[in-house]
Amino acid sequence: MEPIIQLNSEAKLSDHFTLGEMTKSSSHPEVYNIPSHEAIANLRRLCVWLEVLRERAGRSIVINSGYRSPQLNRKVGGAPTSNHLTGCAADIRTSGMEQAITYAAILLAYARESQQEFDELLIEKNRYGAVWLHFAVRPKENRRKVAFIN
């Protein structure tokens, strides 16, 4: 097996978020998952919002999934047009529905206060009962989509 090309996982995208945590894949560590310079710029933009969430929630934020290469996105069953492919989205771990709603309220308040747009704010739940918050910010053409996905 060929060695996997590694990136500087300790590179800071913001005060509290690193490139490593925004590109990690626990389920498929063998998959090449190195973002382009454009995707890294998108991750930095996203991390501005995540820093606000972290500060206002008063706790560390755990990222389940950030940037995904096309190969990784296929392996995890992601949508072919997923914002994860461009580094514009993150799935944020929550302890349940109440925390997901709290996080969503914080991000919506920040959008209103800062008059900035976001693309997607989705509270998602899988068949096993796990709940997480999917949040995406694009450089332009944000849709301000808010939904519960069960």
C-alpha cells in the first residue's frame, strides 16, 4: 500500500480550529482527503462562524466532518453536490436535539446581528438516533436554508 500524503494537520484555520480536525475521517483514514487552496479559504470562512458558536455556547465544538474529497464523499454516502466538497460545510457533534437547537439559535442570531448570509443550517438525525448540526457558508449565492432532516 502506498503511503497516504499527509497535510499539516496542526495548521490553524482560526484560533481554535485546525486543518487536521476539519479534514479528518475516522471512518475512512485511507482515503486521500487534502483540500485545495480554495477549499482551505472556504474552511477559514466557515471557522469564523464556528468560533462565534464556540464562544457563545461556552464550550468546545467537535467537528464530525468538514472538508471531504470526492472519494471520501462517495465513501460516506454524501450528496454529489455537498458543500463539504468545497470546504464550505461542517457537521457539528451534539449531545442531542436540545443542544442542536441551541447551536442553531446561536448561528441564526449571529447571522442576523452580523447581517451575513449562510447557505445551510440543518439539524440532522440518523436511524440510530444520533443528532448533529450541519452548517454551511459559501463565498456567494447562499440560500439561507434551514431544516430538520430525519
